[in-house]
Amino acid sequence: MSSRCPYAHAAVVQPDPCTDYLALKEVAPVHRDEVLGVWFITGTEQVGELIRHPALSSAWPERGRTVLHDGADAANAGGRTADTVRRWFMFNDGTRHKTLRGLVAPLFSASRLARLRPFVEEQIDDMFTGRPGRIDVMADLAVPLSSRVICRVLGLPAEIAPRLEGWSQDIAALLVADYLPEVSRRGDLALSQIQHAVGAALGSPDLPPDSGLALLKKAQESGEADEADIEAIAGLIVYAGFETTSTFIGKALRSVLHAGAWRDLRSADPATAVEELLRFDTSVRQIARVATAPITLDGQRIEAGDLVLLMLGAANRDPGAFADPDALRLDRSIRKHLAFGQGQHYCLGAGLARMEVQIVIEKISRAWQDVRLVEPPTTRLHFGIPVLERLELEVS
Ligand code: HEM
């Protein structure tokens, strides 16, 4: 490998968040992995072109298969993954996507987010109160914060929050490895447990009137969506909103420590810093699409039916789009990065995620003068997906 991580000397903060990105710089921006039969797109320009391409569909959980699915004991003979997942508007195109997305879009309006802000602040204060000089960023801050916020947004009871982590991991595994019977079983179980929790909250007299589920209930009553759609949308918000944010909070702090930039963070504008941290190491490193017609790009021909992975994290390290892309500069002014995607499927919760992480940065940079890693962060593989499990810090 010719590229080097600019912070390679900081051995203590391994695993290195730059490694995977640097490895991807070694392949062409439009590259087909012949073993998996999947396309990897790593250039900013190429990802930008394909993410809006009319011949690339988001319905890959229904239509996209890798060679690993061939010969697998297909529990889902009619298509991949569970029916509920195939209903998620994230995995639909055109009018169906637009209509279902529109039902929950009001949940993320500026005025709703402003009303949610005191709740987020309260949660973080509560997590810090009485805490001695050590903190595991994942277990003590990122996971409880992100899960409580999702429960609050949807109107699920707060006692459900601790279950979101297990559910999200099992659904994430289902999306990438549904050819394994154990993954399929666990993913289906997680989805049915979410469905049960959603059903119970929808039928409860305590459902908060300004919650996401109350909004969805009204849509069901007015015939804008059926019961299965409502359950699917709620499940999507749980999945898309929880793990993405909790992992990003952990990764953001890991990146700051890896780059030795704690002092820079304390003096940075939190809004500017969050954009650079999203660019530097995001939690959604890749998104998938399936081609519905042949596409030619950079002299390569993508065939109808091919799976295409748009590598958002790698594209955010493209030197053609960002000067000195492997350096973390918390005052970098970024016009556009790809961490939240682009176009029709642009992250619906981007404003909420930004708000949560900005508040975390504001509060910790005020409260902590100095921060030291107690031991290298722990990352665990969950059916092939790296999960940032522990990030233990000594703070003063
Ligand atoms: C740092 C945190 C987050 C990151 C990095 C992130 C990233 C993304 C990305 C890249 C997409 C585009 C998917 C695609 O084009 O296929 C997306 C879509 C989505 N995100 Fe996020 N997300 C985050 C937080 C959230 C939160 C907090 C919520 C809600 C509570 C949320 C809800 C959604 C939904 C519903 C979609 C589907 C949008 C559509 O298909 O129209 N996300 N997110």
C-alpha cells in the first residue's frame, strides 16, 4: 500500500480509522470485485453521478443478490430479506418512496428539532452527573443517548431504549448476510419484536400526541398507508436513526483522539467540526443500489441486475474533492460531503443527527479539559460488520 495514515505514529489509538479508506484508494474509482460480483464506487464524482442515476434502484434488498446467495438455503425464496424490510421507503423508488417518506418528514422539521433540543441536552447532562473521571463513550453516552432520542421521537416508552442496540445489530447483519440461516432467524426476530413494541405503543392511551407514531396512526386512519407500512416505517426509523448516530458519536471522538486534535475540538465551532468529522469517518460507509438497465461509467459497463456499492466514506477521502483528505481539520469549511447521501434518499434524520452530535461536542468540550484513551478502542465483528464496542476515556 503506498498511502499512509498521517497519524500512523499514534499507535495507541488503534484500530486506525484511516486504514480501510487508504486501502480503497488503491483500486480504481469504478471497480468490480470479481469474487463477489459487486461494484465498488469510490470516487466523489462517480458516486455523485450514480447516486442520482435513474437506472439505479434502491430496492436492492428485494432484487440484489451476491454470489454468496447462490446455492444458499434461500429462506426468502421470493426475494431477499424480510417483507418488512422490503417495505421500508429507504428501499423503494419513485412515488411509493416519496409518499411514505412524506408521512414522517414533518418529524424532522426545524421547529420539531428545536422542541427536541432541551430533551437531548437533559439526557447528556443526566449521563454526566456524578460520573467519575472515566467514561466508556459507547456504553455511557453514545448508545443511551441515541436510543433514548429515537424512542422519544417515535413515542416508544423509554424502557424500550436498551433493546435498540441488539435489534439494530441483528437487522444490520440481515441486510448483509441473509444467506446465513442464523442471521435470517435473528433478523426476523428483531423485526417482529420491533413490530410488537410499535403495535403496543400505537394501542396505548399514553401515546404522546406529538410523536412519530401518533403521526403515523393518523396516516393509517386517513387511509394514506396501511398497517404493514406503518410498522415498517417505525422499524426503519429505529434502524436508520439509532445505530448510525451512536456509532458516529463514538467514531467522532475516536477520530479526534486518533488525530491528536482534542485541543482543536475545544476551540472549534461545533457545527463546522461535525461536518469534518462526518467527512473523516462516517458511520454509514457505504450504501447499495441495484442496476435496472446497463450503465457505462469510466469506460466500465455495469449490467442490469448488478449490485453497486457507493462507498460514501471513501469518496469523502477523495483528493479530487478535498485537499489533503486524510488529515482531520476541524476548522475545514466543507461545501458538500457524502456522509448523509444525496438526492431523493438524502438522510431524513440528518438535522437530528447533526443536532445531537453538536450538543455532545459543546458539552464535552466545555466539561473536559483533557482526555486520554485508557486502552485502544474495541471493535467487534458482528456477522462481518465492525461494531465499535468500547471507547474508554479518562477525562479531567
Ligand atoms: C450520523 C448519523 C447518520 C448517518 C451517517 C446517516 C446516513 C444516512 C445515509 C447515507 C442515508 C442515505 C441512504 C441511501 O441513499 O440509500 C440515510 C438515509 C436515511 N436516514 Fe440517516 N443517517 C444518520 C442518522 C439518521 C437519523 C438520526 C435518522 C432518524 C431518526 C435517520 C433516518 C434516515 C432515514 C429514514 C433514511 C432514508 C431516507 C430515504 O430513503 O428517503 N438517519 N442516512
